[in-house]
Amino acid sequence: MADKETAGKIQIELVRDRKGMIWDLLLYIPTVVALASISASFWYGNNHNMGYLFSFLTCFFFIAGFNRIFKTRLMLLPSAPISISVDEQSLGLQQKNGNRIDLIKSLRYYPDYAGKSFGISGLDGMGKQLQFVFHRGQFATAEQYASVQDKLKRHKK
């Protein structure tokens, strides 16, 4: 949980957001169960096209929820960012698998209206477009969250 600020650069170690994980579980589990139930009722009601549609929706919400919980909230997947460093021109991320990503071009900052999360997109050194979502609960203190957002505001789209 080290928080370093040197020469206009902020480096922050991210933490697991267990409270946010609980809220996501309360959102995604009933949604996936309801969609799977609807899918089964259509399938066994001989409306296979609607069964396929709701099966697709079930899988989509399951994958989206799994990724959100295990990558952004618990930071368990290898591509999950575990630290963030921000300066005036670039944003650096350290991933759980040991890779370092620096977004150096076309950096964009997307805050949400509630102020509970924000998105980042940009090009890395190889020209690959990448995007990440960060939640307020991933920062150890509200000051860390605010300082990162202040640094990124100049990249707001």
C-alpha cells in the first residue's frame, strides 16, 4: 500500500475491493440465475430460438460478472493491475503477472457520474489500444483516489 509522489508522478499500490465484490455478487448472481431460468423455460417450452437468446445472455452476464469480480475487484487474474503510476504525460500499470504497461498515447480518462469508478484507455508503446476500469474501493484511501483522478482530469474526453 505504498503511496509515492515524486516530481509530479504518483505511484499507488491497489488493494482488493471486498465491499464492491459483495455488491457485484448481489447483482450478478440473481441476474445469471434468472436468465438461466428463463432460458430453460423457453427451451423446454419448445421455443428454442428464445432459449438460445437467453442462453447467450446468461453466458454474457456470467462472463462479464466473472471478469469484473476476479479482475477488477479481487485482482486475481494475471492481467489485473496491482499498481498504478500517473504523471502528466503517461500512465503506468503493473499487472499481477509481472508485466508493466505504459499508456503513452491517446490517453483518455472517463469518470462516472457517481464518482465511484473511472475508466482509462490509451495506446501502449506497441500501438495496442488498451482499457482499464478502476473502482474507488481499490484505493486504500479517498485521498489516493482523488489524487489519481486529479492527475488524469486533463485527459478527460
